[in-house]
Amino acid sequence: MQAKETLQSLIQNHSFQLEFLSDYRNAALERFKSIKFPTNRDEEWRFLNLKDIARADFKLSTASNIQVDVTPYLLEEAIDSTLVFVNGFFRQDLSRIENLPKGACLKTFSDAGEPQYNELETHLGSLIHPKDDFFVELNSAIVDNGVLVFIPKETKFESPVHILNLVTKEAEGAVIAPRCVILADAFAKATIIEDFIGLGEFEYLNIPVAEIRMAEGAHLQHYRIQRESKKAFHINRLGTKVDQNADYQSYTIHFGAKVSRSDVRADLTGEQSNSILDGLVLINGEQESDTHTLMHHQQPNCTSHQLHKVVVDDKAHSVFNGKIWVDQIAQKTDSFQENRNILLSDNGTVDTKPQLEIFADDVRCSHGATVGQLDEEEVFYLKSRGLDELTSKELLIYGYALEVIENLEVESLKKQLSAYVSTYAHQVTEHLPA
Amino acid sequence: MSDTQTIDKMVSQPYKYGFVTEIEYDEFPKGLNEDVVREIWKRRGEPEFMLEFRLKAYRNWLKMEEPMNWPNLDIKPIKYDEITYYSAPKIKKQLNSLDEVDPVLLETYEKLGIPLSEQKRLANVAVDAVFDSVSVATTFREKLKEAGVIFCSISEALKEYPELVQKYLGSVVPSNDNFFAALNSAVFSDGSFVFVPKGVKCPMELNTYFRINNEESGQFERTLIVAEEYASVSYLEGCTAPQFSTNLLHAAVVELVALDHADIKYSTVQNWYAGDEEGNGGIYNFVTKRGICKGDFAKISWTQVETGSAITWKYPSVILKGDNSIGEFYSVALTNKMQQADTGTKMIHLGKNTSSTIISKGISAGKSNNSYRGLVKIGPKATGSRNYSQCDSMLIGNNCGAHTFPYIQQQNSKSSIEHEATTSRVGEDQIFYLQQRGLSEEDAISMIINGFCKDVFAELPMEFAVEAQKLLGIKLEGSVG
């Protein structure tokens, strides 16, 4: 990254739109000034190659009203609850919000009214523990819009919320800082999709931050789909607080970006709560993908489940660090984590570090991690049924990846993702030795 | 060899095991500088190359930073200036009978099932002629000599086989490897040297010898074991009996070298003083252990039972350089009271078709913290390699912690790594079942724990396996209920 000073002065001279966030931005900028760019010497950033980001020069994204065809990315289930951002700027003309349940809120920060300002001020930055995180502070220093979702007590969002973040060629070389605050009141229920799409092959840095607060008995399905440009950098962070009896299900899908990093944190702060943090990463070429998760059990009788699947081909490099943390009072915790990696090429690398930190004695926690190849016997079985070698392998990779996607409850999204998986499976098997 | 012959031989050779060693009474300055390193070298009468080795290590050490901010370890600062880096051989006070020994110690021996003769030796009671450990040791020595195995202290080896030592010393753990290895290389006191020549299968487990001849080798122990082509050796260090030391810091280095088809098995039973209930006193056991499978089809196997020390910090590792070589790591680490253990292994796969197995069992009780920290790395050229790791933790009581930090890195598409870890507790239903069969609660727990550790104990030499089982029971006394 260019001299931080240059970026700082860019930020200082930038005219932001949202006045009420200026204190928040300025405070973050002050903290940002004293933070060093992460290197491989920092344990949290040990394996990811950040050199390309370090070398690049970034500017701040500017608004433009270019025509964008969003139809290929729209989800029919979410047709009445879609918010579209282009290069980080909200596009009223492309978005559509209709038929919201009574009392619910699905607004951008810019459209939020006075009472919601207070709401935002309380919650922004409250769940991500941004201390010393370069990219979170950068996001906070330049945040100028975002999405606020509020699901009132005992209310259900019938249709999923689709937050579409598109990046076009106009934003080449820019930093984009999407922000999302989701508040689910007691026994509320919703499905929220954050979708990051790059339209073309060019470089930019996308650093989304999301915070989710779930009250007692709330249910949330949360999908984050990353299909950025293959030259882009995507570094995202998510913090979720899960209260008593609440159920949080997060699915993170990474297909795109040259370098992507995802930090997911779920705090189980109420008894009997449950959390799922599943992930799927399909990479090839020279892609780098890093997923860090923290499942923090802070109360007794909670359950959590995690399945993280990865396929690596060519010179791609995948990193996984999954932490399960069980506090001393979190007795009767039942936590399971599984990380499976398929490494298809000799130039690819897989680094994985499943981690257990247990301070309570009456718990059941386990994790498993494997790195391997397609099962020869499975390939043989398919061949014995008349498929050729490549088709068999393609089918196996497809099936392997689909295990994560199958759990999604939005059919049209599933269809889009399956199509991508199928293309990927075809691509990576093409050059395999038959 | 007939008895007469043995006796003759004994009589005719110079009496070298007694107390004729000249003892330096003069004061040795505290602290460390180049002069001290030179003085250590001079007093130990080592060959020229050792001075260079020690000085280089010392200079490296100066440049290194002491690792202070370790995750999960709470370490009080070590005052390196207050350590005396050269200790003249000490004579322990001889006791006349077991009656003079601390009854607590005797009770421990009793529970461990250590034979009477050995109890005396351990407590430093004068031993009667029949059980004279020296003569038994000599017989062993003869047997080893016949086979061509060199087994002696490293200072002896430096005098008698300087070329061998020079060739291998520091070849696996370079003197600039880490802070404590550098310190050890600069000032190491003594340790063992084992050399098994080509095609020789060591005629006895070296632990047998070791039990008889367990000398105090001081604070900075150095061990070097070399097995040539087709050679094999099994070595055990340590002892189940509690060991006390006045030194806070123990920084040992162990190096293993296995050539083609060689096989080295290294077992450790560690029961250093762990400090009191509040965590005062106790030993910092910072050990660098590493083996290299230099040749094809070589095999190195580490087995450890870690029950003592205030802080244990060790990662016995294997570099699998030769094709088809094998690395193994079996570990039981038990922590109680305020103990902290951070242990695990590194398996670095470089050769083709190499395989490694890691079985680690951690048991935490009291207010202790127990971490498994390991690395499995399969390099780009190590095709056809395999690793299987299993790290299980058991927690006893609600004030302790168990942690796993496995690093897994794979860089080719023809290898596979499997890692599994679980954390659990001793189940009430398990205890109930055993109690219902007539076992007391404590016995029941001891039995469950031993079942939990069975995979590791199976790798220990038999007599130690039995003692290690009992040791766990003793260590956990009073912590369950």
C-alpha cells in the first residue's frame, strides 16, 4: 500500500456525505494512523501473501451513475427486498424495497432517520473488536454508507434480503468499504444475503464489515457470497452476537478475488444458543484465500457446528484457521468443526490450523482437518459405471462442493452457485492427467 | 564371561567410577560472557573446534531475543546473569540406610513399584555389594563395546571421538536455532553420546543402562545419538521417580541422526519438580529435541511422558529427509496444580513417500494449562507422503485449560494429511460403571486415564510403561472428586 500518509491525506481531503458519521470516521482515522500494515510476522496474518496489496496504490471510490445491468444477479425470491450498491454507492434506481413487515427497517445509512442514527452510533464497531485491525479501521475511517436491517420482535421476513455490492471498471484502483448492521429482535427471523460481485477483471480493494446482534430466540440465515474480480482484493470481517436460544447460521462462499480474507466471529452469549459457520472456497490460478473463524462459547449449553470445505488448484493457496474457544463457565458445550481440503495440483498450497481452546471440563469439542486428493476408489466406482476419468473427477468435485451449497434455503441463489461450481469443476479437471 | 573373569577385569582396570575425579572448589563467576565460555571450554578440556562452536553459539545468542510473549505460557523473567554456567561435579551426601530418607519420597517409590535396590540408589543410600550398580553397569558397558556401540558422556566422546562429534554436533539443531538452543550450545555441561555403527542392532535398550547409571548431568544437557546404516537403538532418558533440582532453568538439546534404514527410538519420562500449589518454585523445562531421517527408510520415534516441571516447552521433531522415512510422536502430557505445558511435535516431510504419526494425549487438572502445538508440513517434493495426527485432551476440574494449535501445511497433490482432535472429560457414567464393579473412585479414574493414554504407553519400554501408569495415578491424587 502506498505510504499510509498519502492514504490518510486522501481521506482527510475527501468530502464525505454522511455528516453524522464524521465523529466515528475521525476517531477511526486517528487509530488508523498508528496501525502498521499487517505482515507475515503477525500470527493472525502469518500465511496470507499481502505483498500485492502492500504494493498497490489505492484511491477512494467516487460516485458515478453508470448504467449497470443487474438482472443476471437478481434473485427472484428477493425481488422486493434488494439493495444495490455500485462501487460502494447506493443506487436507488436499481434497488427495490416493498412490502416490509410492520415496524421493520431495511434502509441505507443515508436514508435512516434521526432515531436510527442513535441506533447506528451505538452499534457501529461494537461487535467486531476492531483493535489493531488495519482493514477494519480503514473501513471505519472511510465508511460513508451501509445497510441497516432491523427485524422487530416476533417478526419474520418472508423474503430474503439481498444486498448486492457490485464493482465496475470505474472503481479500478479504489478502496470500497461496505458496511452492514443487522439487528434481530427477540424471536425474529430472516435470511440475509450479502453478495459481492466484480464486473470484469481489474484491481480494487473491497473491505466489507458486518455486525449482527441477535436477541433471544432470533433465527438468522446469513450468506456471504464473494465473487469478486479475479484481480481484486477482498478483506472482510464479521462479528455476531448470539443471545439465548438464538440460532445463527452463516455460510461464506469464496470464489473470486486474487487475495481474499474472511474473519468471522460468533459470540455465543446466551444459553442454549446455536451457531453454524460453514464455508466453501474454490480457488485456482494464483488466487489466495484465507478464512479465520472464532466460535466463542461464553455461556453453558450451547452448540456449534462448522464445516469448511476447500478445493485448491494450480498455484492457488488456501489458509484456514478455525478457533473454538470455550470459556470456563460454558459447561455442556457441544462443538464440532471440520475442515476438508482437496489439493489438486503440485504447485498449490494448503495451510490449515484448527484450534481448540477449552477452559471448561464438561464439554464435548472436536475438530478434524484433512488435506488430500479425490478418492481413487470413488473415481474407480464412477468409471466402472461408464463415466470417463475426467467426467468422474468433475462429478466428484461438484458433489464435494455442493455439500455446503445444499444447505442454502434460497433456490435461485443455489442455482447460480451450483452453476459456478460446475464451471469450476470442469475447469480444474480439464488439465488433470487422465 | 565367568564370574572370576569379571572380577579380574574389574580389579585390573583403573577405578574410574569412584570419587577420584578432581573437584574444583574454586568459585566460578555468575553470569555469561565470552571469557566464561572460554573458561568452560578450558576446564572441560575440549578440542579446539568446540571453542569455536561455543563462541559462535554465544554470539548468536546475544543477538537473539528471548521469547517472552508466548501464547498460553506465563513465564517469570529468567535472570541469566545469576546463573552459574559451570558446575563442578558434585558429591551427594551419602546416607547410611533408607531410614534416613524423607518418608514422602519413599512412599512415592513404593507406589511406583521401584525395587528396593534402586530406591536406595535414587535416594543416594550406600548400596551393598550385591546390588552394586557400578559392576552391573560395567557388564553392560562390555556388552555394548563388543557390539561396537559407543555409549558415553559427551565430554568423554569429545576426548575420544572428536571427529565423530564434530561431524554431527549441531547438524540437526544448529547453534542459532532458537534462543535456548543457542544458550545450550554455548555453555552445555554434559549429556550422552550414542553411536551405533553400520548394521548393528544395539544389544540392549539403553534405558536399562541408564537406570543404573543415572548421573546428574546438570542444567544444560546435550545429547547426540547417531545410528548408521541399518543400525537400530532404543534410548530412554529420565525417570519416573521425582527429580529435584536447584536450578530454575533447564535448557537441554537432543539431536538424533538416522542414516539409511536406521531406526532410533527415543523415550522420555519427565518428572521434574513442578512447584507448589501456588506455582512457586518448579522448573522451567525448555528443551529442543530434533531428529533427522537423513537416509532412505530411516525411522525416528519419539515417546514422551511429561508429568513434571512448572513449565514444559518442548517439541520433539522429525525432519523426514530420506525417501520412505518414518517419523512418530507419542506423547502424554499431564499437568496439575499451576503447571503449564506447551508441547507437541513438528513433522517436516521432505522426502518422497514419507509418513508420520502423531498421537498426543493431554490431561489437565487443577489450575493447569496444557497445550498441544504442532506442525505437519509436506513439502512440494514429498509426494506420496502421509500424516495421521490425533490430539486428545481431557479436563479434570473446572479451573484448567486445554488447547490445540496444529499447523498443517501441504504443498503437493499426491499426499494426504489427517488431523483429529477431541476434548472431553472423565464421564460420570464411566466412573459409575467401574465403581459398580467394585473399584474405588480413585482407582476408577486412574483406570480411565490409563485407558485414555494406552496408545502412548504401549510405545514405552515395558517396565517404564508400568511405572508411568502408576505415575499418572500419583500425580492426579486429590485432584479428582
